[in-house]
Amino acid sequence: MKFTEDHVFRAAFLVRDPQAVNLFVGHFVTVLGKLGQAKGLTREEAEDAVQECFDVFFRKLGDIQADVKLSTFLFGIFLNSVREIRRKRGRVESHGDLAAIEHLVSQQYDQKGHWKTGVAPKPIDVLLASEEGEKLQECLDGLPERHKDALLLTLQNDEDPKELCHILGVSYANFRQLLTRGRQALRLCLENYVGET
């Protein structure tokens, strides 16, 4: 049975129907685990983040507002868990890579934040080997955190982007801008790599 979050499912979940709870947890354990690893956690750290996330989620279940999806609330808690694990681990991001990618991205936009005339996205060739996959991960890791979060949430979840913007606490317009710039930065990073080989 495929997970779909609608008002019937939500009602069943909120009264702790075992089938609804199992379906929800079973679906999101995998999704969150992959998202945690994509955000640079080890497998064990991702599992810890998922466990902590569900612990907090079920404790705060009564605090979820009626207009907020359960999955949106869950993702918000999970991203906070990931940040906390990374903070405790003392992970230091590579600001040099971030600055270089941000510079490349900013060159593509005018002062009003629109694409410059004659600049448009180009398709990226399909990545065929593990080396390219590693480069993709490297490029993804080099993105500013908000851009990376927007991309990963879109890739890991089939929710409407209008719902995903609540996870990051931004407007829908801002979420779309984060997603566009994240895709653009990823494309430029990969195109630079392809140009070097």
C-alpha cells in the first residue's frame, strides 16, 4: 500500500491507528535515512537522526497545526536533528567551495535576480560512472545549505513544492528561487567537471 497523506489518513494517524502509524513510519524511515546520508551524515548518524526525529515528532504530535501536513512537520524536525548532529560532530563546511559556486551562480543573474539575457539552463549529460556520481555528491556538498536542502527535499519527497517551503520556513517564491539557484549551481559545477575531463 502506497503512502498518501490526505485528510482520511491524517485522522486515522492522529488517533494512532496502528496501520496508519506503521505506514507513515515505514515510508519515512527510508526517505529520511537517505536524506540524512545525502546531507553528509554517516549511515549510523542518519539512523540516529531518524530515531531522534520520530521521538520528537510523536512527543509534539499534539502541537501540529491543522493546516500543516504531518510530513512537513516531520521533515522540519528531521532537518533540525541533522543540524544538531553535525554541530555536535563539529563538521566544518568548505567555505572556499561555497564561495566559488556562489560566484558562478551570481554571474548568471542580473541585479534584479533575473537570468541575464542569453543565459539559460543547459541540459546536463547523464552521469554514467561512479566517478561522476562522486562528483555529483561533491558538487551537492558544495552548495549553500538552504539550496541543498531545497534540492534534497524535492528529490526525496513527492510532495507539492508549496508544502515543502514550510519545512524550510520560507515563502513559496523564495523556495522556488532556492531550488532554481541550487539547480543552476549544481549544473555549473557539473559542467565545469565535464569540461575538465
